[in-house]
Amino acid sequence: MPDPEASPLNREPDSKTLISSFITSLPIQPYDRNHCSIPRELDVSTHSVRIDGLVLKPLSLTINDLYNNFVQHEVTSALQCAGNRRHTMRTLLKEVQGIDWGSGAVMNCVWRGPRVRDVLLFAGVRHEDNDMSVAFACNAVPCQDAGWFGSSIPMSRVLREDADVILALMMNGQPLTREHGFPVRALIPGVAGARSVKWLDHITVQRGMSSNHYMHFDYKVLPEEVVDSESAKPFWRDTPPLMEMPVISVVVSPESGSTVELDRLGYAVVKGYALPGGDDGPVVKVEVSADGEDWSEAQLLPHEKDSKWTWKLWETKLKLEPGEDRAVFGRATDKGGNTQPQPSSWNLRGVCYNGYGEVGNLRVR
């Protein structure tokens, strides 16, 4: 797990605590992922977001403008760090670079704010060709590897109403916390969390992707032949930036190395979470297995806030044989037909690990 005392702040809740609620809200502390210090001086009364580039009417919108001049859209969506489950890739496959995230670098929240689509249409966006992008930027504080943080996504995604791309002003019915982007952040469902820029102050409509360091030299699934920083150099420019996250499931309980008590019929309670791949939600099935060959279907726990973008919490009872060094596996399938592979492919930066959920070294009694 990342060091919660280090700077910049990077931390995650333990997975058992995380799945105690469908909505990730206090007292559960959602994960934090930062490449810079948290801006403490941003003022809701003076902060503004500049809209420029290929628009007919460049704008500077205050937070009050964003609240009052546009329809507020609510979306319940998971937000997942690209490196979620990096520790699993590191231990099951081979060494990778990056923060040693467990399985807690994900949050499932209710977000509210205007659609980016509505803001850009108000600014007179010009959608001329397929190479158009919307770039998001935070210039409030310098980052570890650049003077600012930024991302971009294709214009086509922003203009789709059903993509639910918003300028989030609220999270779980409250204004954003400073840790999670106050006073405004981008929220891009189904896409790696790094693209949902916090402390947003600039949106540019442009041809081609953002020029930011983290779009070009991080958050990419490099080819497997790239084994160190030196061999990565020729590949950074030509490897496309990570966008949509893959379908995953995680077995949260029991934990690896724990003792499992069976009921009188020889069954153990197994719990976890699952996330759909990108645009292909929701998760429609989770299966569990004691050997990775014979599978049984788990129960997906319904919730009134379910959407194509949310996670699914699941649980089941699985028959296990008493003994040492037992294992439990899980795999998810989403509405688009994507099913977790086994194993996941390896990449140097340890992103997008989506091999089976797996816990091992269980002592079954």
C-alpha cells in the first residue's frame, strides 16, 4: 500500500472497509492520488474556469456561473486509479514501476455538476473533425514531473449526452473536498481516474491531445518487451494514452493468508466488488471458483443508485475443501461481453491489471 504520510498525498482504504457501503462516503476515506500538493488557497468566490481554443466565444466561468447558468446533471459513477491492483501485478507476474496500490484505489460516488457538453455548446464549440480533443488543466500548483497537470479526451465522448462527462461541483451531496478537487473537477466515467483533472481551471478545445507530461509519459500500457525506463524511451510517444479501464473483479473476503471457517455444509462466505470495462457497463455477472476451472455465479447486490458506470458489490457461498494453501478466484463479465482473462498481461507501469480476482494461502477449517 502507498505511504499515507508521504507527499504528495497518496492513500487508499483497506478493501474490507471500502466494500462496506455501495456509496464511498465518510467515514470511509476515498482513495487519494496526487502528483502535486493539494491547493489549499483556492476560493470558491474567486475561482474560475477558462474555456478557449476552437470555440466561437471564449469564456471565463465562475463557480457561481457553473452552478446557476447550466442544468445540473447527476451521475453515480466509480472512479478508479489506473494503478489499482498494481501490487497484484507486481507479486503474481513480475516487478513493475509505480506506487504499490492494493485493491482500494477506487471510489463509487454520486457526482453532480453541469455537463461539459453544455458548457462547450454555450461557448460555441466547433466540431470539425475526428482529431478534436477537449483538454483539461490545473495550473494551481506545480507537479512532480511538470509545472501543471492536464489530460484530454476525444471531443466525440464529451458531446455524447450518455457519456455523462461533467464538471463535478458536488460529491455525495456535498461540495467537493479539497482532497478531491474543490471547487471543481472533471468527471469522466469509465475512463482512468488520471483524466478526471482536479482543481480544474482551464478547458481547451483543440486538435490532438493535451501536451501535458502525464498524457505522454505516464498512464500508458507499454508493450511487454519494455522492461525498464531505458527501453521505454522509444515507446512513450507512439503508445496511445490509457483511456477506458478494463472489466475487473476483486475478491475482498476472505483475505489471502487468512483462516476460513466453513459452515456445517462446507461453505465459506466470499465477498468482493466488480467494475465494468469502459463504456460497456454494467457488470452483469460475477463467478467464483475454488480451482479456476469450475465456476458458480455470485449474487450481485442491487442498489437504487446502480448505473452503467458504478461498481457492483457481490457475495456468495463457495464450497471449499478443508486444508492448507487453498484459493478462491473471481471473474466478472459486463454488458458488453467483456470477461476477465487469466492471467492479465504485464506492463512496466503496472496499470490496468485485470486478471482474475484471487486470494490464496487460505487455511480452511
